[in-house]
Amino acid sequence: MKTQVCIIGGGPSGLMLSQLLHLKGIDTILLERQSREYVLGRIRAGVLEHGFAALMREAQCGDRMDREGEIHNAFCVASGGEVHRLDLQKHSGNSVIVYGQTELTRDLYEARDRMKGTVIHNVEDVKLHDLKAEKPNVTYRDGDNIVRIDCDYVIGADGFHGVSRKSIPGDVLREYEKVYPFGWLGVLSRTKPVSPDLIYARHERGFALCSLRSQVLSRYYIQVPLTDDVEDWSDDAFWSELKRRLPQDLANVMETGPSIEKSIAPLRSYVAEPMRYGNLFLAGDAAHIVPPTGARGLNTAASDIYYLYHALTDHYLNGDDAGLEGYSEKALARVWKAQRFSWWLTSLLHTFPDSIDYDQRLQDIEMEYLFSSEAAQAAVAENYVGLPF
């Protein structure tokens, strides 16, 4: 098999890049280790930066997002029994869209189907070859057969555990990581959201987040120790603990119900440098991970795709390789800014097991400063809605 760009990973990043390149007449083959049903069964956050939403529209996949997505012009922070509202529209001129990642991925799959794009699922034993050569190739196993794909470029969008990053030699790759001493227990429920705005709650018992997927589907989180298991938390125990961490007036009106999905996600920050090795380019979780605080993960992946899309388009249509040559440096500059914002917001809102009184007072003062300063709120809003690509 031959193609111009071989994309490893059938999540939103890989699908979006494949769709965007197809619209420019650039041929792609996309390989995914799991089945489509498995990919669409994954529950992920769905707060989209305005830049991500614009990319969806450019990919001709934004109609349902614009029709069904919830536009949010603000978010709230609860602390000390009070709720503070940060007006994104006022401070940045932009907003975010709440639209489930599962739905977004479904829209991208349907677009690839309409355009008869090549998406191959259930591939096994994927290997990347000759990445420093002019023409790399990718092989995978289909039953007893080894299939080879010759291409110009390989895009590794196959997540943290994928093969792409692992194909870069250890003496080339530099990794940065911070593991947080807690996780998020998340519950999806068919209940009316407690608030039209997302609420980030800081409490001495731990962080909590009130989010939503629609007006009848809510997503809630609480900070838990890494030693906890999902089985440790009944639905009743979860709702009781969530209510303890919210201001009383919100807890009193919260609608509860059976969980549709329940999981614990550990929190970590991670960056791999460089994001290019020969003709391999990393994107999304294959190169970087952020804590879910602030919803930077999927959105940072989108900026990678934006840079790759334009770099590959310039290469094939204009003979200009500047975008490809500068990809890693440009992508990492934005990645590290997202890392900073996620680290800062995580540090501000969570209870750390080893914190001392001094640390807690600094959190108090940081919160007081944030909501007494228009400049501080503008900086948060600018990062939350998405820095320019």
C-alpha cells in the first residue's frame, strides 16, 4: 500500500488531520489499534476552545457541534462557601463550547465515511521503519499477514501508550513528567446540571468539578487519593462527598441519580521533546499530557493538528517546508504554555496531602487576588478560551 501521509491513531487528532488533509487533496491512511466501537465508547471531557471549534468547521464537521453544543461565556470557582464567576467573553472576547468528545469523534468518523477515507481498525503489531530515510514505511499485522504502507510522512497520534513515541531513540528523546498525588473520580449521570456554568470547587476535603454534557446529562468529579478504587465508591457515597465540597445552596438543589459511567483518572503532566524525528511527527497525547484541570488536553492536541495541517499543505501544494522544519519548536512553545496553565490551576484548586499551613494560605491569597484583579481574570480567560495558534 502507498499513501502520502500515514497517521497512527484513530482518535480525534488523527481523524481531524486525515479529514483536513483529504479536503486539500492530500492522501492519507489512518491506522487504529482498537475497533471503532471501542474508540466511541471512551468517555472524555468536552470543553472546546474557540480555535478547536473553528478547526471542526474547517474540516466540515461542525454542524452538529454548532447545533447541539453548549456555548459557555463564563465559568465559576467556588471557595470558602462563595461562588465567583469569571466572565470569559468580557475578559477575552471569546467563549468555549461544551460538546462531548465522543460526539465529536463520531462526527469525524462520519465525515471520513462520507469522503471514503481509508481508516483501518484492529491493526496489530504496528511498527515504524526508516524514519530518517526519505521514504519511511509502516507495517502492521493482519491475521497471519504483514501489511506494509509506504509513505512520505508518519504522524504519531496514538496516545501516551502508542508505538510512535517509542520509535524515537532514547538518546534523542527527552521526557519531562510530574505525577500528582491524587486522581479524579468522575461520574456521568442522566441528571439536570446543577449550574448552567462549569463550577470548579476548592475545599479543604478536596477539589470538585460540576460539568455537563447537555441539559439532561451531567459530569461530576471529586479529588480522591491514588489508593482509591472505583469499587470503593458507591453512587450514594459519591453524591454525599460531592455535596460536602460545594456551597450549601448548590448542594441543596443538586439532582442525583444512578451513574452511567464511573472511573478514576490519575493526574499527571508530561512532555516529550522533540516532537519530530526524521519524517515522524508526534501529536496529542503521544507527545504531551496535562491534568484535566482547565481542559487543555484535547485542545492542545488541536493546535498540533493545526500546525501539521498547514505544514503538510504548504509542503504538498506550495513546495514550502518551513512549517515541517519548524513544527516541533512551534508546537512545543504552545504545549508548554498549556502545561503552565494546567499546573497553575491544579495547584490553586486541589488539596495536597503534604501541604503545610503556609501553602494553604498562599492558595487563599491567590484566590483573593484572582477575583480582585481584572488583569488576573483577563489572563485566566485568555488561557481558558485558548491562546492563538
